[in-house]
Amino acid sequence: MDLNRGKFPFYYMTLYEFKSLPEQEQYPKLFNEGEFTTYRLEPNARFALYDLEKFFVEVEYEPKSNKIVNKFCRWSKIGVIF
């Protein structure tokens, strides 16, 4: 438990804290609190980029199964190429 969370009104979750959450908690946080930024289409995959607090999360979807197959976290917002 992070003791600073309740003390500072502008607390931001870190990438480490996000990755420490169980997966069943990561996706609701991402989809409810993250801001959809853009998407990219590939022949066998779809990628969606979300801005979540101080980092990015890229979600890979498989069109055939219509399921999430992977997610990648990006630490810095500087130099992101999508």
C-alpha cells in the first residue's frame, strides 16, 4: 500500500505501481481512467495506445478472436513513435 496516495492531491500512479497490480485490476484502470490516444492496424493485429497518468500502455488485439493478447507499457512520453 502506498502511504503517499491519500496525502497528496495530485498523486499519480507510477508505471511500477501499475505493473504491480493484478491483471484483473490493470484493465479496468486502463479503460476507465486512461485516455485513448490512437490506434494502429496491422494485417493480423490491432494496437490501441492509451495515456495513463505519466506513461503509455499499448494494447494488442487479435481480430480473429476479438481478444486482447498482449499489452506493453511505455515509461516515457518523450520520443514515442506509434
